[in-house]
Amino acid sequence: MKQEIRLEQIEDNTERAILQLLEHNDQFTTGDILMRLKLSYRKGKEHLRALRAKNWISNTERAPYYTLKISLK
């Protein structure tokens, strides 16, 4: 069972936007996320690393797809 996180609990707007993007689409590449949210590579990677460190998203090494590991309320 996935951990549930309330959107209001997520203080960072960019991290919230990434999670919402992944909630509506099963997986995205890093480039897709950066393009859709108009993020620089450096900023985008910082946020993706932070979300992985919290264990809220995961990615595969074969293809850089990110998927949501939590349920949003």
C-alpha cells in the first residue's frame, strides 16, 4: 500500500507540481518533466533528487522514467 500525502503538506510548489504531473500520467522522463514545468536542468534535477530522497518517487536506470510512489489526497 502506498503512503498517503496531503497536497497541503508539500511546501515546495515545484515538488507539488512534479507529484501532480506524475499522478495524472503514470510515468515521465526527466526531459518531459523539465519541459512541462519549464524547469532548468539543474533545478529540475534538484527537485527530483529531493523527491527520491523522501521516497515519494522512483526511477528506473534503464530509462529515466519517474513514477509516483505515494497517493495524493
